[in-house]
Amino acid sequence: MTQDEHKEGIGGMFNPTRYGIERVAYWLMRLSGLGLLAYFIAHIYETSNILRGQVGWDEMMQMTQTLEGHIILAIVIGMCVFHTVNGVRVMLGYGGIGVGKPARPDYPYEPASQNYRHKIGIYSSIVLAAAAMMYGLAVMFGE
Amino acid sequence: MAQVSSIADEQISTPVSSSKSITLRIARYNPEHDDSSMFMEFTVPCEKWTTVLEAILEVKKYFDHSVAVRYSCRQATCGSCGMIINGKPRLACFTKISELNSDVVTVEPMNNFPIIRDLAVKFERLFDTHQKIKPYLIRDDTEIESDEKEFLQSPKEVEQYIQFANCIKCGLCNSACPTMATDSSFVGPQALAQAYRYVADSRDKGKDSRLKIIDESHGIWRCHFAGSCSQVCPKGVDPAMGIQLLRGYLLGFRS
């Protein structure tokens, strides 16, 4: 990233403050995708502990029963739900579904692709992810 | 005559408007001898109709003529004066200071474009990617040879692409795009929207060759539908819509 190219870089890519909820959804989608990838790798390591026998498995399970373990699992639940629901929205958009129809634009040029259907999809993803996290926390801390 | 005189008297006695001043912060950077950019502040008078470009030209005229800025038409048609204004890519001639609701206006060169000097950026890559998608009608015959003299289109067929023909190549969409922020090889929303403009044109027969050009690792699949390109477009082109509709062709949703 040289000054010559004058690229915004990672900071600009992740800056969610300037372009509305769609950019926030983009940011959350990428972040949750990376988070789920990290969880997937950690999960393989976690389940591979079964090769250490009953004692090794119990030790690993003990780690997930801590406060930190519960919080991490709640975040994983949230990432999973958001990534799934928002992923469906994005996939439909990729096929040109729900992005509006081309038409002669009128001032002030509200982009048809940023329509209420997609906004509802984004807000639904966030609300469902939050609800799933709260349910997960209630189950884990309710034990 | 008397009526004209009274109007003239009224204009003399009525103040045009209450003039106020704003602080204009201009990013200064010369790649030839500066290590990094710095901001220079100027206090410029403005009316409610004053545009950011007019404020910059005021600075050039009365304070510092060395400020580098590219502009031409002053009416959002030439696409020359794109820059980052208070954090967002905008056309300087199309942005009134009064609508920014701030006494401090910060102008910087567009992101994701190499800087020539101060606010002027290089457009070579934008024009290269635009040219890459073959921005012209592809077909074997021409209107000159055709018996009908012109290729007729219904209003419905025109509606399919006319929105995307409004592109003035200002580069604001490429500046706002989060993929362009990190990927130097990405084709960019401007070129992709123009690819759709020609693919959707009923007169064009070059759909397959264009889809082949954009169906590559740094092509259309790098777009993640953040939609920032559409939010900053000053002409209502909505590149995000064009890109998704174009992707519909590649995914088999459209034919």
C-alpha cells in the first residue's frame, strides 16, 4: 500500500460510519466470516482432543464451561446467525433479485438497489443474531 | 419603466443574503517532494448557494494560487472535480457548503487513485478498466449499412440501460468501493456498471465477450454488494444494481 496508489487500505474498507447500514452489513459479514473460520479451525482442534482419551476430552470440555468460554460461544452463535441470514440476502442480491429495476433516475437519485427490502434483511439479521446470542447466553448461564 | 425602476430600487436596498465564513481545509501533497500530505486552512466567505468548488477557486484566486484542482463544467457533467468532502466522495461543483451543515469543510483527493498533486488524481486506471470492458456496441453490421438506417429500440428496451448511460466517469464509485480500497487489480464498480450498460442494450451482440472479460478472479466476483458506490454516485447510475444484474447473467438468473 504505497502513497503512490493512495489506497484507503483495511481501515477504509472497514470504516462503517460513512455509507449507511449496507456498509455496516458488509463489515459485519466479513468480520463474522473470518470469526467463523477461526472458530472452525479451533473446533477441529477441540474435537481432535478426543484422541487423548476421556481425560483429555474432559479437560477440553472444562474450558468451554468458563465465563470466557460461554462468551466466546455466544459470539459464535451471533456470528453464525448473522452470517447465515445476511448471506441469504446477499446471495439473492447476487442473482439480481430484490435489487430493483433499471429506470430513468430522478433527483435526488435514491439508489434502488439500497431499497427497504434489503434494509429489512440487514436489520433482521442483526436482530435475529442478537436474539440467538441472548438465548444462547440464557441456556449456558442457566445451567 | 416605473415597475423596472422599483424592482431595481428594491434590489439595491435589500441585502443579497447574510454572508458567513467557513474554514476550508485543503489537503496539500506533492508526490515529487513531500513525504506525506498536510492540511492548509483558509477562511472563505460563503453564501447558501456557494459550492465547494467555488470556495476552492476563491482560495486559488485570493490566498494561494498553487492549490491543484481539476474542474471544468461546474455543473456535474464533466466528472472532473471528484474529491473527498468531509469524509465522503462527492463532486465539488455539485456539493453546496450549506448542505454539509458544518463550519469546517475538509477536502482531500479521492481515495484509491494515485495523486498528481493536492486534489488532482490520476484517472489512467479508471479509463483503462473502462476501455477493457469494450464500451461500445459490438455487432457485425452498422447503422450505415442497415436498410432501416438506425437500430430501432422500444422505450422499454431503452429503460434497461439508460440509467447506466448517465455515467460521467467521475470515479466517485471507485473511491467509495471497499474492495478498491485494498485490491489494486479489481475492475471496479464504474467499469462493471458500464459492462452491464452495454450487455443490457438490445442493439449489442457482445454479451459473451464482455462476460468473459469480467468473469475473472479480480473481476465481478470481488464485488460484495456493499452498495457504497451507489450511495455516492452524483448521477443516479446505481452501479451496485448494475453489477448484481450483470452477475445474474453469469449465474444463469438472466439470459
